[in-house]
Amino acid sequence: MKPAAKSKVAAASASASSPELLRERELRRIIGSVLRLAKSTGAEETEVHVDEVADALSRFANNAIHQNVAEHGLTVSIRTVADGRTARATTNRIDEDSLRATIEASLSLARSQPKNPRLLPVPAKQHYSRVNRFIKPTAALSAEERARAVRRACDLAVKNGQVAAGIYSNGQSQSALGNSRGLFAAYRETHSEFSITIQEGPAASWAKANSADVRAYDPQKLAARACEKAHLAVNARELAPGRYTVILEPSAVLDLVGFLFYDFAATALEDKRSCLIDRTGRQLFGQNITITDDGYHPLQQGAPFDGEGLPRQRVLLVDRGIPKNLVYSRAAAKAAGKQPTGHGFALPNEYGEAPMNLVFTGGDSSVEKMVASTERGLLVTRLWYIREVDPYEKVMTGMTRDGLFLVENGKVTGAVRNFRFNQSLIEMLNNVELLGPAVRATGEEAFEMVVPAMKVHNFHFSEVTKF
Amino acid sequence: MWDLCTNALDTAKLRGASYGDVRVMHLRQRDLTTKNGQVGTLSQSESIGLGIRVLANGAWGFASTDRLTREGVAACAAQAVSIAKASALAKREEVILAPEQSYVDSWQSPFRKDPFEIPLETQLALLLAADAEMRRIKGVTLTETDMQFRKIDSWFASSIGSRIHQRKVISGCGIAATSFQGEEIQKRSYPNSFGGQHALQGYELVQSLDLMKNAPIVAEEAAALHSASQCPEKIGTLILGASQLGLQIHESIGHPIELDRVLGQEANFAGTSFLTLDQLNQLKYASSIVNVVADARLDHGQGLGTFAYDDEGVPAQCTDIIKDGQFRGYLSNRETAHLVGLDRSSGTMRTESWNRLPIIRMTNVSLLPGTWDYDDLIADTHDGILMETNRSWSIDDRRYQFQFSTEIGWEVKGGKKVRMLKNPSYSGITTEFWNSCDAICKFDHWTLWGTPNCGKGQPMQTMGTGHGASPSRFRNVRIGTAFSNQ
């Protein structure tokens, strides 16, 4: 798609496009109003979050758009502190009476509970690194442009005798946070996504991309890839369950390792529900596994501050297989005698914190090289319905979906019926033979993260399904 | 609110819509949690806004806004029509809606005690007391409790003349004890995992649960699981507790009968279904003692799938899904009903909020009670494993192959529960599993469980669904697969 053509269409159809987000001075005005009102109600401290979203999504199936939606919403969430107690109330009405009522509700909630011995004063002003993740062409993408792109993808499927389903979405959002000690933080971003499933008889395959910049991927190329893989997926044969060498495409890796991120929360260890209890500081994964939480990575998205307004820090979580560091909210850091890392959730909450921007260090292989190096194995496009079976050994179950292929003697030789797996992530990350370059991966179970394709031996498939 | 609805519908018509329906919704929610004797989450929220769905040029458009002014609503309606016209650029067929009458009505779900009128101090005191009861038990390393209350007002208006106001009050409550020992984490929850029980009830739901009596029981079980034997791997007889069976129904019956999945409309995300249209009235889904309905009527109980009208303005109905083991019906809406030969929607269009499009959803998809007394069922089982309270759940994207694990299991030998088992799990193929059902307990043991967190749709929507079930027995089930390591 050419950007010039895009803006022309957008200008001709403004009513089908996203509304403009509030300007930063308007966000400051709302926060200022809440802080002023709260002062007169007896709140000792106040923290205000303002979140605004304007999203649109075209959904297609059976080679046609069947759902097409747009939304706009703004919420004001107010946390007050009174006598060592805190609580939160949220509204989407920003008139003065509604804001005052929300402050009073927050205070009433706060006063209804015992004192919280871990509660800290709200933080003072902070300094933030700038990130630019607001891409105008993404915000400007119109319903007509999405529809035309969908039409082209569907026409390709029709031409091939296949059936397309998927989404094409775009949107913009912003978050601002202010408190009674003068802290103010604001962030806005755009987001876009194209996802397509192609069915050819009982066979199916899938491709998906997600970016702040709608120009970073080509829906037509994704559609073509899914069409090609769906055709390869026909006539799937059944193999016996067992342990196989697998080549996991980045989406499959993401949806598995995405289940690890809570385990690096200091609060999860304190609560004894992390798989890292008694396991930090020693070799847990293979030496080729290095994981950082890096909200500033160019392929990442999200605000450079956490739920309390602290700047996010880069944290080396796993260094060559050894869990080295955890992430800390302010309260968890104080309890552990550490410094907070800017990963806290908005208070009050019981989970504390989590790294939300995982970046795996990649390797120099590629899916093609992994296939070429494999005598017998399985190429996995995507995984589905992943759930935790054993929280300490980190055994996950789930299914392969939308394209499972047999690799023999360095070549893809045919399609295979989908398997159920029951696989420990700890074991899996000890069995990684090859890594591709780390890319921004997108799946359905985890947040988008930066992970590589992986070749893994001894991956455990326990049962097979009927397609 | 009706003025806003009328304004939206008038604008849509003026802009070229041939049909429109609009929902103004006001949602209020209160969340309370404790962890290890301290208050965790303590919050409440409210959200009000409007969503309008229109047909223009034979295609759908939907837009929503929280700007509830005359101008804001008109702009939203105009945007919905523009989006529908864009949809028409990539349509293959005209949308056809099954006929439906218009209704002017107001309905409120029954409740005895408004949870928002109960003092917070009272609610927190109960949670903290239950939390303390669990922490008394040696070996417990984490205690959690929660309550959640929702009050939802919706004003539905459509261009065929319906004006329907509904108010629903929903309550949820649960407790859980976790124990870490050696290299193992074990957990027990009451009355169900992942937040407990949820129903279309007031605070009376919380009071019916007797948290104080059950807190030490689950805490003791969590600690005791460490020394229990591992659930064996075998093909054998399985008895499922009612709450686990509720989730089994949800995943292996409730989802496959959604007609949007069957027709491929969810192919990219939630998946499709093995229940292709040729299976209707042909497939022997289950053994002949199995009867399943989708029932949104109050007569069925106060479940999360109970309402008077769906979010498309169709009255609540009871649909036979499985009758004497035969597959008899799908969940449909006005757009899909004609595709299965129905002249009317089965009334299952539901939306999470004002900013989401209604989609086909489960209502209360329930297994009707059987004839067995629970004690007789255990006594009749020579060699089996009883599994209770869900721990993990997973099923393929066409709803054939599933695997569940539960928090606790009990070996049943010679008609008696003889010992506790840890890490129980079972797996199977949907129709093979349901055809192996040979005993269902009677109504005395039947509970309408609430599943508050069913995700579906793009953008994702979370919906509450109801699942009535009583303990039931299944033969020749694959047991212990989740922990097999071959």
C-alpha cells in the first residue's frame, strides 16, 4: 500500500476513522481537577490514571467482512490514601460531579479496611526516557482501507479455492498518570494488526503481524504465506505421539514462553508461587538462553513507566541460562531490600509486578536452516489453548494448530495431524539447539514479545487429535 | 436513555441504515481480594456508554462511544453507518435477519440482598476471617480470597420498535489455599477454582457458601496433597465432581454448538467446530442418559447465562442441545438461524459491554440431572478415580481433543473413597467421552455453576456463562496423561 493513497482515502471518509485523542494539556487538566477536588475531600494522597482508547477492527470470515467495529472510550481511575489505607475507584464520566463522586467512592473504600503495613507514600516526580510509538499513518487508517485490504486477501483465497478468515485492526491509545506529589507521566501509541487463517478443506494455516506502524508489514504477503501453507497442510497424516525434535516458529515460542513472565515477579517468589523459588542464581536453562525485560527495545510497545509512575528499567532476567534478577514494585523492593525496577501494577493489587516486555537474545539460524539441519522433526506454525499443568516444573499443555509439518532429511515432506503437548518450559529451554533472530512475535496467548524461532529436541507430544 | 437510543437510531436511518439496534449500558463493579491476611485489591468501577449496530448496503457496522451527548451519539451512529458501507466493499452476500417481534419491557434479575448495599467492612471482615482460618493450617504458604459484584443496566432499542430495559445483579466469591513444599506447589479452592462460584444473585450467594466452615478443609487438603500418591496413568473409570463437569460441558458441548464457530466466523481466533451442519439430528453425541439444554430462562436457575432478552432483542429460550444422547440443536442468532432451518433465533446474542458487538454466546448450557444418589454412585463404583475442582483446561480448536487436570483426586475402590490422589488429569475425544457416560446424579446434587471468564471474539470479550451439572461417571477414560512423560 502506498502512504499517499492512504491519506487521500482517509480524508474522504473522516466519519469512518478514529476520533482524535485528547491533547496532553487536556489530560493534565483532568488530572489537575481530580487532585484539586480530592484535596477538599480529606484524601491525604491521590493518584490519577487517565486512559483513552480509539480502536477499530474489521473482521472477516468466509471471504467477506462479517463484523466491523470502532470504539472510543476514556476512563479516569482514582486512588486515594487515608490513614495508611488505599483503594481505587474508576469512572468514564469526566464532569465534576462524577469525578467528585468517584473520589468519595475511593475514599469510602479505603476507609473500610484495616491499615496496610506495606503501603508507601505516592512517588515524587520522575524522569522518563522518550519513546516514539505513535505513527500517524496507523492512526489514520480508515475502515475503507481496511476493507480494501481484506478484499484483496479474500480474493486471493477465492482464486486458490480457499477460505479466508481474520482481522485487520488499527487504533491509538494513551495513558496519563499524575499524583498529589507532582508526578506526571504521559504516553501515547498506535497499534495495528493483521491476522489471517486460510482453510483448504479440513486443512488450515495462519499468519499474523502486529506493529505500531501499519507500514511495517504487508497484509497481502501475509495472506499469500497463509495460502501457501494451508495448501501444504492438506492430506495431513497421523503420527504416533512421543518425543520429537520441533522447529517452533516465533509465534509458537512466544505463546509458550509468555507463561514465564509472572515467575520473574518478586512478589510471586515471596508468595511461593513462582517456578523460580530456590532456583535463582544457578543454571536453570541452557547457556544459549538470555532474557531481558526491555520496554525500550525498538520492537516493543508500551509506556516507559509503570502503574505507580516509576520509569521502567531494563532488567537482565536470565543470563546464559541463569536466572539473575527479578522485577520489583516499590513495595516488593522495600520488602526485599532492593531498588524498584518500574514494573509495578497499579495499586492496590495482590500480584505486585511483572516484566511485560520480554526480549530473548536471538541466534544466527533461521527456520529454513533449522529445517535443513533436521533429520526428522516437526515444524510448528502456532500453538493453541495453552494452560499450566504444573506451576513449579512449569509443565504446559496445549495443541498445535493451523499447520504442523513433518520434516525429514532436511525438507518439509508433508502435513501431520495436530498434537497435544505436555511440556516443561524449564526442560524445553534446556533443549534448544538453534535460535533464529529475535523478532516481534505475535500469537494469541501472550503479549507481543521479541523472541526467536527455536529448534528444540525431545519436545513431548502426548496425544493426537482427529485433524 | 431512550432519547439517546432514539437519536442514534434516527441518525442511522437518515444516513442510510436499513436496520439498527442500540445498547446503552451502565456497568458497576466492586472487587475485593485478600492475600495472606492483607487486603489485596479494593476497587470499584463504573462505565456508561452506547454502542450501535447497523445494516447498510447489506453489511454490518458497529460503533461505540462514551460521549453521551446528542452530538456524540449522532457522530457514533454516523460512524457505524460509514463502517457498514465500508464492510460492503468486502461482502459476498446480503445479511438476512430472521423475523422477530418488537418488545417493550423492563426486567430485573431477582436478588434478596443488594451486594452494593452491604457495608464494605462486613464483606472484608468475612474475607479476612476466611483467610485467617486457612492460614491456621500448617503447610499453607499462600491464602487468597475474593468477592466480585456487578450491577448492569442495559437499555436496548431497535429500529423494529423494541425498547427493553434489563437490570442484572451478579455476585461471585471464592477462597483458595496454596502450599509449596519440596519441589511442588499444590492448591485447593472453594467452592470452585479461579474465583469461586458466580451467579445472577445478590449477596445471598456469598452467605450461602459457608466460607468459614470450608476454609480449614481446603487448607488442610492443600497441605495434605504433598504426601498423597500420584494419580496413576491408565484407562479407567472416572467420576467428575459437579464443578469440573460444568467446565467439561462448557468446553466440549457449549463451544462446539455455537453456530458462528460452526459457520467459520471464529476460524481465525476461537476456532471452528466438529459439529458441521450435517451432524444436526444425526450425531450420537452422548450416551442415551445424557440430556443437555441451553436455557436462558429464569426457570432454569439464576445463572450467569440467565436473562429476559438477549442483546439482539430476542426473548430468553430453552433449546434442546442433546436429547437422549442425540445432537439436536445449536446456539443461533437472527443472522444464522435460517442456515439451520430455524425460523427464529435461539436468543443467544450477548455483549460484554456497550463498546462490544453482541456475538453468539452460551447462555446456561446444562446437563440435566439424572437418577443417581451420590452415595449410591460411589458405592456402585468398583475401581475408579473421583476428580474435583478444575486446575487446567485445554481443548483443540475444533473441540475434539481435550485435557483437564483437577486440584484433587480420590481413588474409589470397592465402592468407597479410599485415598487422596495428587495431580489428577484426564483426556479424551469429545464424543467418545460423552458416549461413555453411564451415571448422572439427581437434582439434589445438581448445581448451576458460573463460568465468569469465557473469552471469545475480536476484539476479545469476556462473558459469564452458566453450566448446571451433578457428579457423573464415565467409563474407559484416559487418566493421568498430563503428567505422563513418555
